[in-house]
Amino acid sequence: MSPRLQEDRAFLGRGLKFPIRVTARGRLDLAQEEQRIEEAIYLILGTRLGERLMQPTFGCGVHDLLFATNNPSTRARAVEHVRRALVSYEPRIDVLGVAAETTDAEPSLLLIRVDYRIRANNAIGNLVYPFYITEGA
């Protein structure tokens, strides 16, 4: 990889893997570049609003839907919560699309698909975040 390309990719970041792991040599495992961004997205979506005492607005409001009925309205609210959280807390990406789907086989599972573009290099990425709801009565 050329030195210029490595400089451009340095913006994508390097840090501890999430969740934290130890390598076979006894060192903390690191994540870098695109993998680091994907882990940051999972961290944002997996954090409930108010969970972090020093950053009470950090996280995603999708967890407020935990006991909601699985219907189109709930899925639309989940999509909006995810979009808002990623736009607010992940400046390295442009959110291209968010969709929430469910299957007949597992009606309490929302599969939230996120399509994004990394601003530093225009690479397209996507991931699916599984979110379980327990339908309210």
C-alpha cells in the first residue's frame, strides 16, 4: 500500500477491538481502518440512551422499543432512532440507508440493516444489527 494511501486511511482510526480481546501473545487486540468504523457503529447502536453517566445523550433510542409491538410503526421508529444516532455520533460515515425487517420464523427479531459510505475513501459498507423485542400486550 502506498504511503499516501496509508496517510488517508489513518483518519479511519486505530484502537482497541470491541469487545476487548487479548491476542495469543498476551497483548490487547487492535482494530483499524474500516473494521474500527464498523465496531464503532455496533457500539453506538448497542448503547442505550442514558447508559453512560458522563455522556447521557450518547447511544441509540432503539432500546426504548424493547417491549413495543412488532408492527410497521415500530420498525419505522427503530429506523429513525438508528439513523439519528449514527448521524449524531459517527462523523466518519454518511448514512445511505437504514431498513428494519422481521421474519415469520422469528417474529421478535428486528434485523436493522445499515448502509453507509466512509467519507475518507468513499468505500461503501453495510451491516445488520439484530435487535430483539418482546411484544407488549
